[in-house]
Amino acid sequence: MAAIEIFRGVGPVPISFEFNSPVEGPATFVLSATAYAQSVGEIAITLVLDGGTPLGTARCWANQTGSHMSLITTFMPVELLKYKSHSMMLVSGATPTLTDSNDYFQVTLLY
């Protein structure tokens, strides 16, 4: 199994990026992220492939307001990733999720 980092950056979301798939077949995306909220509730960041259905969402519960928190690192399997250029987006996955330039995002591809 190989792993490549396909994105590393800072907020705010939404964030769009592209990558060239090194594989044609099954693969897994791994999302790590931070976010914060100004009210108690679930915070979440969703990963979207090629403008389609979301692949999955990294989540956490915010009890503290205004504090940047790590979301659970989330694995998102894909049955068939095509060997081509793909577009991806990181978007807010829940209200009251907020992000700014103090939030960090990493997407890794396992294949």
C-alpha cells in the first residue's frame, strides 16, 4: 500500500484543489482537519470528489466556543478511482462549523 499527501493547507473553507490520481481502482482518502464554533454543537468538515456526492465527513462535538479543535481523522474508501485529474472540495459539514486561517487541513490518498 502506498500513501501520498494530495492536499495540505489552511482555511477558511470552502477550499478547492485538484490532484492527479496515481491509481485506477480502489483507494481510500484520509481527512484530518480543525475547526471551531461560536455555539455548542457538532462541527464537521466534508470532503467532496469531482463535485458529486460527499465522500465522508470528519466530525467532533464543540462544548467550548471559540476554541479551534481537531476533528476525528476520517477514512473514506472509494471503490473505483479513475486514473485522471480530479477536483476536490472541503466544505462545512454542519452548522455551527467555522474555519479561518488558524485551521489546518490535510488529505492523504491510500492506494
